[in-house]
Amino acid sequence: MVKLERISLRNEGLKKFFSPNEVRILGLLWEKERVTSGQIQKQCGDLSLACIAGTLDRLVKSGFVNRTLDASESRVRYLYAPTCTQQELGTKISEQVVDCLVDTFGTAVVSSIGRFRR
Amino acid sequence: MLPFLAILVIAASFLSVFLVWKRFELLIAGQAAAASAIVVGIVSMSCPMFQWIWAYLGVVSFGLLTVSIVRYCLTREGQPNHAGLSSYIATLEVQFCIPIRVIDTQRIRAFAHRRAAYLSVGLLERLDKDEVTAVVAHEAYHVKHSPSKLVSSLAALSSLTFVPYNDEHLADQYAADIAGKDTLARALRKLEIAGGEQRIEDLVTSG
Ligand SMILES: [Zn+2]
């Protein structure tokens, strides 16, 4: 669920719905599945480990990212993967935003969206 | 027949205590109780007077069994349940004789709370085994030296305010003795805690 109060329409791309760090990390996860926090840190060299860890915890808590524990005798680590593709995310967010608009403006929204139909 | 069943139940209850808490002192107490139960069992075959001891042992072991099952159910949730992880942790639990809980976060966190040490998955991921040992040693010191609730509330009542100002330093000393100063300093750096640099400095200048 994208928090509706966090949507900022002025921002570019996915930053309308996510923080810049969340967008960077989501982008990495879509490129390559099952990534460790170490691999993410290598790709985002300018971000601190604490910042990456916090962002990952938040993405997992909000349900956009899934993590599994990979543990053996010699090492313990999380493997991260996105819970949905970029396209599925688009559908999810659109439905949520349209629902909210319909709640507020009713049929006006339906006719406005009708413009896009061929 | 009955004494043997009773011995089985008593043994099972103490085993469950060990598996849930991994406490050796409880295990030894369990062994002693089981041994005495066997002796009492043999004696009671000829003398029915000892049967109240059976009843007592039965109640105690049933209680222990129930408590460990409840505790197991409570602690199982929220803990990453993985064979590799539990063997990693179990070694440390046995080494320091304290229960260790794992917190589900990528952040690097370690603390002691209510007679157990808590480590995050992020910490286990980022610290090598020696550094983890240093951190657990530090937390184990807190677990073993924190005053019990009774003692601290008595101290509060008698307004003898007990300030553990020296505790961090002593816990660091203890950890350095076990894992080495350098290892502990490396672990402290990775933890990025407030006052970490001061603690590293104290560590280097002491002894
Ligand atoms: Zn401490």
C-alpha cells in the first residue's frame, strides 16, 4: 500500500510515491532478484549502511519487498526480492489512486479517464 | 510400571527446560532430581510412605513442562526459524550460558534485556564471528551483572540510588578479555553507537 498522504505529484517518476532512496533500491531489486544488502551498498556507494538498512526495513514492512533468511554454519544474511513487478506496482497504485479520486469526485473521474480509451 | 512412567515424565520435563532455555544449571538440577526419583522409586516399592515425594516430583515436573511449552510457543514467533541460524546462535548461548534472541531487522543492533541478549540479523550479517563473540560477551556481562528486579526495587526504596555508571566500561573489559581488544574495537565501530569512539579510546588506553 502506498500511503496516500505521502504522494507528492510535483516529484518525478516513482518519487511521487516513494522516497528517493526507496526508488533507487526498488530499481536495483527489479534489475536483479535475490540481492543482499552488501550488493545494494556496493551499487549505492554514497548511501550509508544504516540508511540502506532503514530503507530496506521500511520497504519490507510496507510489503513492497520480501526478504528471506539465508543462514548456514558460517554466515547469516537476508536475500531481498521485490514482491511485484514494476508493471504490477503501476496497476496497484493506479487502482488505489483512482479509488480515492472516485470517492471524492464521483462520475467526473470516470469521464475524465474515459478520454484515454480508444 | 508407574515409577518408570514417572521417571520418564520427569526426565522429559527437565529435557524440555534445557531445550527451551539451554541452561546447564537447570539440566544438572534435572539430572539430580531424576537420580533421586529413581532412588525414591526403588525405596517406595517396599514403603508406600514415600508416595508423597512422587506426588511432589510429579507436580514440579508437570509445572516445568507446561512452563517450557508455553515459553516455547511465545518465543517461537517472530524469530527467524532456520537450522543454520540456530546452530550459529546455539554455540554462543552455550559458551556464555545466556539465551540469545534474534531480531528481524537489517539494522545493526545488540542489547541485553531481561536476562537475554538480543542480536539483529543485520549484525550477524555484518560482523564476523569473532566480532559477534565480542558483542555477545559484552551483553552477557550486562545479563549476568544487572541487579535483579528485587534488588533494584529494594535499592530504590532505601533511596540508595544505584547508578551503573561503570557498567559499560566493565562490560567492555570483560568482552576484551574474551575476544581481544582489537576485535571488540572493530565490533564497536560497526555498531555505530553513540559514544562508541570514546569507548574504543577507553579500551585502548586501559591496561
Ligand atoms: Zn552495554
